Amino acid sequence: MQHGVVGCRIIDSPRERLIAILTNAFVPCNGRFPFLITIASIFIGSISIGFSASIFSTLTVLFVIILGIYLTLVISKLLSKTLLKGVPSSFILELPPYRKPQIGKVIVRSLLDRTLYVLGRAILVAAPTGIVIWIFANVNLGGASILTHIALFLDPFANLMGLDGYILTAFILGIPANEIVLPIILMCYMAKGSLVSLDNTFLIGNILIENGWTLLTAINVMIFTLLHFPCSTTLLTIKKETGSLKWTVLSFILPTVCGIILCMGTTLFWNLFSLIN
């Protein structure tokens, strides 16, 4: 996702570049896809069997992506009419003259400008967060871990979103990288003192179902996986690209508020439909 933010540099208009940066988080990145695919396979794929199960799962993930693209267009339009008013500019992309690639230079610049840059920013937040997660999971207060106390505190609000406190806590603690959200959820449910990583989808599904997950939970988790704050590395990149804390905070708030509203709306509709039937 941070590469998408950096890629906005090609947009000449500062206003439109800022809109593109702010809506960058509405399209899932590589860190969110594994979680989306896992949840879709477990809960949507279970509706059918065989090849059709894969079709249902694929279509669900595709729908989530299309939802993100649609919201990107809606929020971009809204921003262009409110906070970032201005005259739309034309977009012209000029192709540079062809030059023979310099393999050595490409490798060195890619390593320095991309790999080390991203790793450095990830370590800056990931290391402290890893320590915090370990402390929360292993330090007990009143017979329960700090993690459990946080989850219980968040549980009423999470229930309004069709989630539970542990799921919401996992998303918050997963800010260094979206890949650790599911391991944190499993760690909470299995009462482990460290992150849990399982490759067996069937086993993961059993653990989630035993802890109260339903189809509604899965749908809302997929929505919130799509629509929540960018990871820490992306936020740091946004701060660097915009040079403004205000726009960085707004990039955090925009997708999160959309995710909360959609999850609450889905839960309300689901409950009303259940009462009618």
C-alpha cells in the first residue's frame, strides 16, 4: 500500500495527488488478501462443495475489491467537492525516451529506495508493537490478561459492528502489518502467550466457529479488513509524502469510519431480517 502512496507522485496536481493518497487505503493490499481469502474460503465456501465452493469464495473476494473501488470513487468525489475543491486537471503521461536498462543500478536503487526503506519503517513500529502485544498477552491483572481486559472493554462497541472485542483488538494491535491480525485473533481465542500461525484452514475455521463466529461475523470481518486504517508503514509514508499530520490523520479516519458504518449497517439489516423471518 505504501508503494501506491509513493506512486501518486506522477500526478501533477497537488490537490488530485492528495485525493489519491487519502483514498489509497480503500483498495486491499497484499497484506489483506490472505485474510480475505481465508475467511471467504471458510465461511462462504462452506455454503457449497467442490469446485463451486471455490467459485463462491472467489466471487466474494472479487465483490469486496469492487466495493473498495466503488468507495474510492465516491470518497474522491466527496473530497473534491468539500475539503479539496478545485478545477479538475487533464492527465497527460509522456513516455520518456527508451534507454538500455542498467541492471546493477536498478538493483542497487531498488534495494536502497524500496526494500531497506520499507523494512526500516516497518521495524520502527513493528518491534515496539511486538513487545506491547507480548506484554498484553502475558501480564495478568485480576486473573485475566491485559489483552482480555481490553477486549472486554471494546466488546459492546464491537458487537454493534457484528464483531467481538478480540477481533477489534486484533485489528488495533495489527497496525504494524495486516498479516498479523488473524494470528492475534487465534492467540486470543486459544489463550496463548505469543502469536499463533496455523496453515490448516479447517482447523482455523473450527477455532473461529467455536468462539462464536457466524456468517454475519465473517461478512463484517471482511468488510472491516477492506475498510480500516492503513498499516503503520503506509501512515509514515503518507506523512512523508504530504508533510502534514492533518492529512495523515484523515487518511487513518476515512476508511475506518466507512468500515464502522458499513459493519453497523450490515449488522442492523441482518438483525432486522432475522426478526422478520
